[in-house]
Amino acid sequence: MARNLQETFDSIDKQDAAGFVAGLTDDVLFTFGNHPSAVGHEAVIAGVEAFWSSIGGLRHRIQDLWEAEPNVTVVWLLVDYTRLDGQVVTVPCVDILRWTGDKISDWRIVVDVAPVYAPLDAIAAS
């Protein structure tokens, strides 16, 4: 996979913030869903750790990957989120990554995590 991308997703799945930001530039712009963007390692770590504390776990499964331009990668994933109640919810996700060398300088995640927090009866009905 391009530029150790699997290693980066593995660090996220292990909830290893230091390992995750090691693949990002110091001034990275990181945007998760409709949340405000985080800039830089400290802000990214604070954001992902806050998110991770609201879930039981997660696992990224890369479905497809496109090199849209020499320094732009688009990744389609299915993400298995383990809720705090132990239920697993799978949601589709698209990530757009801009690279500076071998590190990600701009990471935009298009995902709807509402099902992760929805009441179980709402998930079953969908």
C-alpha cells in the first residue's frame, strides 16, 4: 500500500496516538467529519484521544485506494466501530490524503458516525 498507509491505519486501530501522528507532518491539517479541523500533532492527538474515549474500539478495512494525483490519495474504507455497549457498527468512509514527501500534510475524513452513538433500535431499523 502507498507510503505505509496500512501502518498508519493500524496505529489508529491500536489507538496509538504517537504512532499515528508519526505519519503526519508537524503542521498537518486534520478534519474528521463535520468537526472543526485540528492543526498540528498536539491538536490531532487531543482530538483523536477524545474520540477514542467515546468508543470501545475500531478497525479500518481498506476497500479501494486511488492515487488521484501524485500527492493525493483517496481511500474508501469500511470502519467497524465497537460501541461502549459492545455492539459493532460498520460505516463507510472516504479519506482524502495530501502528502508532503512520505508524510500526510492534509487528512480529510468524510464519514457519518451517528450510527455509532444511535440507540440500538434506530440502528436495527435502518
